[in-house]
Amino acid sequence: MIAKISMLALAGTLVVAPASAQTPSPAAPTPAPAASAAAQAPAPAAAAEPAVQRKVELSAGFSEKGAPIPSGLKWRVFRLAKGEADAVKVAESNDPTPQFMLAPGHYVVHAAYGLAAATREIDVAGAPVRQVLVIKAGGLKIEASVLDKPIPPQQLTARVMLIQPTGERRLIAEGVPATNTLRLPEGRYFVECTYGDSNATVSAEITISAGKLTEATFHQMAATLTLKLVSQAGGEAIANTAWSVLTPGGDVIRESIGAFPSLILAEGNYTVVARHEGRVYTREFDVKAGHDGDVEVIAR
């Protein structure tokens, strides 16, 4: 393996109470002095003014004095309020240098860069806020070859484990297409590169540095084989055949159904089992790196 590193306002309500019950009198009662409507009605409440929002500018870099990360960032802003058990998301953006208008308060800003991230608490008060987060991360690009012949990235996947200070490994990603650049926190990793979907896997320890792209090239020892059940050597492949490929110890590597399934196998010795119309046929064969070809099983 070769690793290369490159650089609601409320309105007042007028309430009129019913007059008290009076004893009937021949004379009309002397009317009481009229009270002004203004004196009887409560004064309207003042309309609540909307909170003044402040500009919040965010960016992230690989170091304190490094240039802003130009792409690949996912921003989320959460507001913290007293009495609330959880933070409430109020904004998000995929812009590398987003600007938000936020009401005064206490917030948590989270920036994700692939599998790496940084978090910072900020206070929004009377003045605009400008905040830079540091994400110590780098990139990993997987490549592979067989006998110096490059393997198409579409045929490669990676499994990535973080090597912890104790030496233990913790799985953080698997099935990652080699067509993608994997963004990782800086540190040491154990990376497995698989060619195809069988047992052609090689591995290596790789160090990721902040702000740098590491290109790791793995050397695969494998070949592509096509299985055929034929009535005679060089004959037509028989359809509706069930296949099993086993190791010398009897472990099943791959199973499939078809006239001529293709698979990628690591260098070594194997046994193939073909089943057709109730009959079973077997054959042992060897795989040599870079030697693609057919494996014929004679139905007899």
C-alpha cells in the first residue's frame, strides 16, 4: 500500500355591567352623571415590538489561522432556552460561509465536515457576531491496482476503523465507494480496501493530517473469474445453474445462480460446486493475481 499526502398584541375591551335591580317608583329616577366611555374602558395594551435580530457570520478552517474551508460543510444552529431540556434547531445551511439573522439569545453552532465536526456556543446580543470554528480534518482517497493495472474506482469500497489511543479499533465507516473522498478527523486509521464483493481485501494503517488529502493506493492480489457449467470443454454454458465457491476449509465465499456468473476472488485455491436439475458437479481451481478467465465445470 502506498500513501501519498497532498496539500399578538391584545386590544382593550369595553365591558358594560347590567344595572342593579331597583324598587319601582312613580317618579322617574334622577339619572346619575354619565361616566365617560374612556373612563369605563381599560386602556388598550401597547403592541409588542418584534425582537431586533442580529447578523451572525460563520466560517470554518482546518486551523486557527488557516483559510476558510471552501466546500463540504453542513451548518446547524440550535437555540438554548432556560427550562428547555433540548436545544431547538433554528437554522441550517450548506453554504461554506453562511450568514444568519438571529434574535438575541444563547445558541450552539455545529459544523459538520464529513465525519469530522466542531461545535461552539455563542451569545447574540447587541452587536453582530462573527465566529470561526476549527475542524481538524483531512481527506482520504482510495485507489488500487492489480499488477500495476489500475482498478476502476467503481469496483472498490473501503471499511474504515479509528485506531484509539489504547490501540483498539472502532468502526466508523464501511461500504464507502472509492469514487468519494472520505473526510475524516485527523488521526490514525486502519483501512480495508475491497475489490469486488467477495474476498479480495487488503488493508493498511493510514494517518490523516488536518487540511491535507491522503491518497492511498492498495495493491490487490486478485482476478476476475467467470463460472460455466458445460457439457463438454468449450461448450455452451448451461442455464439455471446454482453455484457455490468454497475455500479449502469449506467456508462459502460466494453463492449465485445463472449460466455464467462473474466474481472477483483473491489469489488462492478454491472449490466450485455447480447444481443443476438435482445433480451436483465440483471442481478445484487456482486463482492467480491478474489472470482473469473462465472456470469450466464439466457436467458428467
